[in-house]
Amino acid sequence: MNKEERTLRRHRKEVNLLAGISVREGESYESFMRRFRRACEKAAVLRDYKRHQFYEKPSEKRKRKIIEARRRAWRRHQKERY
């Protein structure tokens, strides 16, 4: 799949598809969908989509980032304890 095929034109903007997966020869539909879902999770496509559904004020964005950083630090601390 080349770059032109992975690029989608929407409202005069180019949007690069993050989870470009090609079907392997002889691959079942279930295994393809499993790989596709995993690739979407890794690329955080759904999380990004949900976050951009509504406008987020800059103060809310800062607060969310601080909370995420605290959560990451707490998880890192918990890993080190055990």
C-alpha cells in the first residue's frame, strides 16, 4: 500500500490513516480484524477520535494532562515497589 492509497482527502485536508493494515494471503477475516483492532489501539485512533468529538478548553486540556501524568507516575511507582 503506497502513501497515496493511505491518504484520504476530506474537506480539502489530507488525513493520514494511522492504522494501514493489508490483508495477508490466506488470512482469515477474524485474524485480520484482530490485527486491525490491535493496530488501532496502538495508534490510539479511537481515543483520539473521542477526545476530538467536542471542544476541550485549554484549561481542561491542562488539567487532563496533569491527571494523566499523575496516573503514569503512580503506576510507575507501583511497578517499582513490587
